[in-house]
Amino acid sequence: MEGFADHLRVVSFSVSNGRHKFDGSFLAILLVIWVLGLYSDFALTLALLPVVVLTGLCFAGLGLAVNAISPNYDFFLYYFTLGVTPMVLLGGVFYPPTALPAWLAGIAAGLPLTHAMELARPLLLGHWPDAVPLHVAVLLAYGLAGFTLGLRLTRKRLLR
């Protein structure tokens, strides 16, 4: 029974730490969007909540996994340089993935940030996104896989 209790403590710690950070950042970005008028339809901005939750789950899981394997603080530079930065550049944050060459657009189509942007951008522009089930499924798959891996690695590191 003790092993199960240890597992619950790792899960509880990981989830509560991520949720605490999420609450503040989500409220802050929604306030910026609303105050600056960066939306076309106010009601559709409320539909950003599940998009942000799923995207946060993806990156929290990946971050948790990287945190569990990192020997020191400098290791996080690899995560941002080799993982996050290319994802931001290819994921449709600054320009649509359709502007990329076909082979690069194919790679970008597999990134979680691309799917998050395909959901968020239309909501801010005032219309419902296309292919919602596909984008949600991809975000859920990345989120669950990343979080499961992150919890396993964290548990292994904390309980050894």
C-alpha cells in the first residue's frame, strides 16, 4: 500500500504545481486579450478555456518529463533550443503553416502547438475552427502521453 501512497503523492504534487501556475497565467492572458480588444467575438474567447487547458497539459507533461531527466538547470536550454523554439517557429504562431514548404508543413502538422493554434486563432478572429475533433484528439494524445511519461520519470527520480 505504501507504493500506491507514494505514487499518489507524486501525482498530487505534479498536478497541483501545474494547476497553480495555470490559473494565474490563463487569467492574465485573457485579461490582456479583453482589455486590448484582441478579439472579434467576446463569447468565442470563452471557448479558449479548453484549448488553453489542453495546450497546458501538453507542455506541462513535456516539461515534467524534461525536469525529471535533467541533471542540472542548464539542461533546460536543450529543451527550449531543440524543442520549444522550433515548435514556435513552425507551429503557426507567427505565420500560418501553409506558408511553409510542403515537407516542412508536414512536420509542423504533427506538432501540438500547430493544433492549438488551429483552434485558438479562429476563436479570436470570430469564427468556429475547422476539424475541431482532430485538433482536440491530437492535443489529448500529446497531453496524456507527455503527462504519463513525465509522471513516470518524476516518480522514478523522486522515489529512488
